[in-house]
Amino acid sequence: MALDKSSKIYVAGHRGLVGSAIWNNLLSRGYTNLVGRTHHELDLTDQQAVKAFFDAEQPDAVVLAAAFVGGIMANTLYRADFIMQNMKMQCNVIEQAHLHGVKKLLFLGSTCIYPKNAPQPMSEDALLTGPLEYTNEEYAIAKIAGLKMCESYNLQYGTNYIAVMPTNLYGPNDNFHLENSHVMPAMMRKVYLAKLIHEGDWSAIRIDMDKRPINPPTKLAAVIGNDNVDGNSSEERILAALAFFGISDNRVELWGTGSPLREFLWSEDMADASVHVLLNVDFSDIIGVEKYSSVHYGTKADGVVDRNNSEGRGGAIPALGEIRNCHINVGTGKELTIKELAALVVKAVGFQGEIVWDATKPDGTPRKLISVDKLHSLGWTHQVEIGEGVEKLYHWYKDSLR
């Protein structure tokens, strides 16, 4: 189902790392009829609010890039939030997209959906073949549910919903908050602040803390109080807060051994892949059927799509047998160790201090490389390599402090 330049496209999560990059990519391609709402304007966990939004806007396509995300620490502290918040958002948006006759929906997941010990590189068929990594189990289960919702709606109702599973992402508008950021931005900010402490550059430290204040977790709050730590806080309070996150004078503590292998994708590359799939790939392309049996819906008197008045169902294709694993991995197919990543960050920041690895903390999944054969077969490959990307991210981070 083709989208033209006038199609109204709702990008859920348009201010985030992925959503903002997708928004800009669409604009660069001439798709200017875009709709976005901040979390303050629209709470996607509120079913009635989401229904009211779809009633009012009637989008032709939806990009579901909104999610409750974070690294190992956040996943450990907020397990209930990670499964509940993500499930609510997904259920509300996908249901309303269906009820409002959205032509195309793109769901953004994560490669953490795969089993902890899945064969490497992980193909789409590795899904549900073994236990998940415990430290991000709730988030993974929510994302598996989301991709299964897309798959199931397609099979039952003939919709055209596609799920893409990006590898670890980084890039402009990344989350650098120490409480819940992913490995690369967290590492980069820690190294940067440890360098500033060593240089005694309190002006730069206060600018950084004002831009991204620390909301003390419970254990830290017991020591320094509940108030946010920002640029107006005392030097002692700032240093205590930074020390809690392993940041001190020319010294940075990082979780684990540094031995796990990870794959990283520049967010603007991810956005380009997402838009490529949104504009050029249909569900029928993924399951390898030239003429996919889609649904022809009737219309009620008030113009609303009647989902109960259909001439056929998408799932009524018994000759195809079982259809599963219709999602698409998005990545580079290349990997490096966390220690190698730290070396790239140290070089980009110009850090001359010490990196200390805390082996008492969890490493997470030992290796997480994905197969990108399906993505390549659909006509897309990445452009930005990791060395260049780390430099680009550091320049963006410094610019964000001005």
C-alpha cells in the first residue's frame, strides 16, 4: 500500500532518539504532513486519550516509536514499569490504528527480544527459541507482544503492520541522563564529567548538570536528599551524586567486565531503514506471497470503517501454513566489545584518566549480533560505521550543552 507525499503520518515518540530521526528523514523525502504529540500533550498509556486523538486526526500511517526505555540499571529498578507502560502504549496505538483504518503501521522493537544464548548472528527465526536475558526480560516480553500484535492483526484482519527490530542505537537526541540511559551515552557523559572534574572546570560541570539534572535514586536520596542535583547544587552534593554513578576525578567505573560483544547502529541510519520499510515494504513482501489476501471492509453510515463487515480475512490462507517471525532485524551485522567501545569514547572525549570495570555488576547478554540478511534483501544497508558514529555523537552532545 503506497503512501503519497500528502499522506498524514503520525509519529509516536517524535521527540525521542528514533522518532525524531524518523521525523526528519520523512521531511527530507518530502513527506510534510506529519503529526506528533509530546507525552504531556498525549499520554499513550491512556486508552481514551489515544482514541480521542485518532478520532480527531485520522492518520493514514503510524510509526510507533514511543517506548519506556533504559539500560541495565533502569531495567532492574523499574521492572513493572517496563512491561506495563510499554504494553499499554502498544495496545492502545495498535488497536486504534486498526479501528480507524490506518493503511500502514511501523512498530519499533528491539533485538533484546531474542534468547540470551541464541545462535549468532541472530536471525528472525531465533525468536522464542529459549530463555530471555533476565536483566531486560520485561521490556523484551513487551516488544515480543508488540510484534506479535502486528503479525496477528495482519493475519486476522489483513492489515499492513510491520515490525522492525533495531540493534543498539545511538545518535542525535540520545538520552544522556545517568539514571536510565543506554551504554554509549552513559559512558560518554561519565567520561566527559570525570575529565571536567580533573580539570576543575566547574562552569562546564554546572552547565552539564543544569541541562540534565540527576533525580536521585532511593539509595542516593538517603545520603544527599530527594531534591534534584543540578547546576545550582553545591560542589559537595554534585560530587556525591556523580560518585554514586561511578564518576570521580579522572576516574570512571563501568558495569561488568567489558567483555560482552555489542552491535551499534547510528540512529539516522535506523531512521532511513525505517522509512525505507514504511514506504517500500508490505507484509506480503515479508511472507513471500505475491498476492496476499487482504481484507475489504465495508463502511458504516457515519463513514467509520466497519471491521465486522468484511469479505475475507487476512489469515484465511491455509496453504501458507504457519506464518511467524515476520519482523525485520535492523542493524549493521558488525560488533565490538564494550571495552573497545570505551576506548573509542575515551579517544573522542580526549580523556587521559582511568576506566575501572566493576565485575561484581552484571554484563548482560554475552553477545548480541543480528543477521541483517532479510533487511539487505529488502534493499537497505547501513552507512555510518562505529568509529565515525562515536565522534559524531560526542560533537552532538557538546553542541547540546551550548
